[in-house]
Amino acid sequence: MQPLLDIQDLTVHFLQNGQQTPALRNINLTINRGEIVALVGESGSGKSVTSLSVLRLLASPPAMFSGGQILFHDNGQTTDLLKRPEGAMQELRGQKIAMIFQEPMTSLNPVHTCGHQVMEAILQHKTVTREQARTQTLALFEMVKLPDPQRIFKSYPHQISGGQKQRVMIAMAMSCNPSLLICDEPTTALDVTVQKRVLQLIRDLQIEQQMGVLFITHDLGVVSEIADKIVVMYRGSIIESGTREQILRSPEHPYTRALLACRPALYPRGTRLPVVSDFLEGRITHADNSNTIQEILPAPATEQKPSGILSVANPPSHPFLEVKDLHVWFPTKHSLLGKPLAYTKAVNGVSFSLNQGETLGLVGESGCGKSTLGRSLLRLVTPTSGDIVFKGESILHKKGSEANALSKQMQIIFQDPYSSLNPRKRIGEAIAEPLLVHGIGDNAQQRKEMAVTLLEKVGLSNEHYYRYPHEFSGGQRQRIVIARALALRPSFVVCDESVSALDVSVQAQVLNLLNDLKKEFGFTAIFISHDLSVVKYISDRIMIMNKGRIEESGPSEEVYHHPKSSYTQQLIASIPVLHK
């Protein structure tokens, strides 16, 4: 059978400062109608460049197509997309080849309603009236199982959840019944439950429409249930390809073995995670044998016994942190005189305690209130009522110098390291700034030496001191943010989704780093995430949050393996499992 898409010896270079940097090297890839092909690899491997090349969305220059063909076969006609005129490509995009981008919030226009944007795509490619386009849009919203299609039609992107925005993008992509659908990391930022529903939706639509699908991801677990073929990319080249069973059961390349082995869910708490370099440099050879991996890797960073559980012989006089009936409500409707009439109850009566040296995992879907709770503990969000007791003292009413002293002890590591770093400030200065604010160090030179020491502790070097944030990868930026958070030697750290957007191998590196630093600095932590498998690995206890309240809590292994709440059971059932 003739393939729907046939990429032959595709080579792409980027022109930078007069020099050509290779991005893709002799890429060969075929997709048949009715087939899902997963393109897997870490950031920088060339996955997105491949997909953007198919739609000719790379700016030229700097992108230069140095060789190869991209053959698209449809309705008995064959076209080399690299030679197709731009006007003809405009007709093809969205109609025959559609794309779902990674971040729906930046893909949707914030000043137009969701319904208007899907209608616009239909009117662009079909000869229909506006009323017909409206009817088709509502039918598409029902097809992708959006709740209350009439409301979503009139809603702006910021008024709906991340999963709903992604479904709007899928509806837009499906509006013209494309022959080929390209999905560029469409589930990376989604909760596991939403991710599972979106993956099933894509699979159902693919079967119903008999489309070819190119599914791009960095996580083999995500595509283990839906992919027919898996293609693995590394540094601009395809290093391995085969059926799903071949790749998952008997991977041949060390890099593929590493992607399979770096997942935290495979290892007990505190065990050092393997990383890509362990496989590429030959320190580990078998991805499917955890015993072999553990024999080669260094000893566990922490003991298996939860570090926060203190011995009965020496009980603490009071918890390290105690939260009492905490409420954080945001007004959503006001009277004419400005009196709040309705609220969003982000945190609604939460109580818990935390022992010194303990890591508490806080898990829940987007919108459950976990980030609001984490930020309220650091007083970045003002609670509506309740109390927070830190080291035996209530902190909600501290002001001035007392509040300043408190901020030195309590730090946060945000989800997006790029937006939490000043793009105009060198990273060495960013790390040294908290030292200056709190009067630590006798002079600038001493503070610089402290910053360099912190850089080295997180796996960077003194050469990086004068570089700007844009000169680092996502994983390196996350290390910089961790170094800045630890500059003041805090006793309490909140990690807010700090590894959720990272590649599996980079995620393993950062988790290893957090374990090492926790052992060295001895801080107490709350680790916020929507991924229960990661939280189970890093935490002593797990607390499940749902709609502003605590759904369930207990030791991490107990909650993960023996959940009592139906909501927790649903979260665990949604975690991608590698099916071999």
C-alpha cells in the first residue's frame, strides 16, 4: 500500500552567525493511512523540526532544506511538499494536513471566542454559510466530548480548562477531515486523567476517520497504548524504529533503553535514577532489568524509611509546619457597591501537619487548589481564614522585619524556570541577589563565590555565571532556579510542578539532584505535582487534593498501592503504563 506521507533523506540546517548548524540528518519516515506513528525523543532531538518541515512552517532563512523529499500521497496524487508553492501549501494546511500544537493557550487567539476560531477554520477551507459553519462547530465540540458545547462556543480560551482548550484545538484540527494529523506533544502539560481522555479521543477519531497520525512526544509511556509504530530520534537522526512491541519489548539502541529506564515509577523512593549518559557511556546495558540497574548505580540517596517519621523515643515538641482549617477564596462576582457575592473556593478548609525533614507530596488535577495552597504557605497568596504555624509560631500576621526573616527560611521552586528568571539578568547575579537582599556576605566578591559554589552543587560550573537564561536548556534553567532557592539555606522549600514539563531523562537528573541536596541541606519540602508516580518516588507522605479539599493522605507507598478514595484510584489508573 502506498504510504500517506513518505519522508526521504530529509536534511535541514539552521544558519547561525554565518555558520550552518545541522538540525535533521537524512530522516526517513513513512506513515500509512489509518496508522499512528509515534516520534519519540528528548528536547532538541529534532522532533518538532520534522513536523514543522512537513507543513513548511520553518522560517527560511534561518532554516535551510539541504536535501531530501517530503512526499504526500492523497486522492491518487503525489506532491513533494518541499517544492509546492506557498499558495498551494496554504490550501493544504488545515484541510489535508492538520496540526495540534503543544500549548493550546498560545495556539488559540485570546481575543476571540473558541467557537469563532473553529468557525474561521471551517470558512477558510469550505464553501459554507456562517450558520452552517456554526452548526458544524457545535457538532465538532460534541464529537470531542466537550461539556456544554453552547457554553464553550461562547467562551474565550482563558475561561476554560487546559484539557478543554486542547479539545477545542482537536476540534479545529478535525474540522476539515484531514488525511494526516500531526500531534506535537499535545498532552505534555495536562493532568494524567485529562491526558488519558485526550489520547483515547485521538485514537477514536483516527479509527473513525482512517487518518494517518504523527504523534510527537518525549515519553514512551504516553504512546505505549495507542502507537502502531515507534520512531526514536536523537540529535537530529533516527536511531531506531519498529513496531510498538519491538521497541518496548526489545530496544536495541542504548538511548531507547534509557528512555524506557528513566521513569521514576520503576524505582523505590530514594533510589538513584538512571539517566541517558549511564546508557550511552556503557555504565548500564539492560533497560528492562531493574536489578542490574541498581547493582551498577550508586547507593540510594536516602534510606527507605521515610525521613520525616521521627523515632518514638524522641518525639518532636511540635510539628515543623501546621496548617489549621485554611481557606483561600477568590471573589468572582461583586455587588454594585463592590461587596463579594460569589467565590471560587480554591482552598476550602485544609488542615495538615509536616514534620522536620519530611517531604510531603501534594497531588491533584489542575484547578484542585494545590498551587494556591503551596503559595499561601509562603504568603504569596493571602489566606481568607485559618492559620499557618511555622516552627511553633503563627506566621499570617507577621510584617516588616519579621516577614523578611521568614522569607529567608521559606523558598519556592516554580514550574516554569524561564518565566521565573529575569531574561536581562545573568544567572550568577540572579543567584547572588537573595544574598544581597538579606545581607549575606561581606562584599560582592564573596557573594559571587557563594553563587559559584551553588552552581557547582547543581551540576553547573563557574563558566556559566555570566550567561543569560536563554543560553540554557530547560533542565539547566531548572537547576539554576533550584540553586537560587537554596542560596539562603532555607529550612522549608515548596516545589511547584518543578519537573512536570521536563524530558524523562532531565526529570530523572533533577529528581536525583533534589534528593542529594535534601540530604546535604536537610530542608523540609512540599512537592506539588499532578503525576502520582513522580510524587511516590520523591515523597515520604502523599496528600491528594480535590476541589479545594484533602481527599486522602498517608505514607506514599500505601496511598499509591492501596488507595482508599475513588478519586485517587482514578488518578492512579490514568498513569501511563508501558505495555510490553
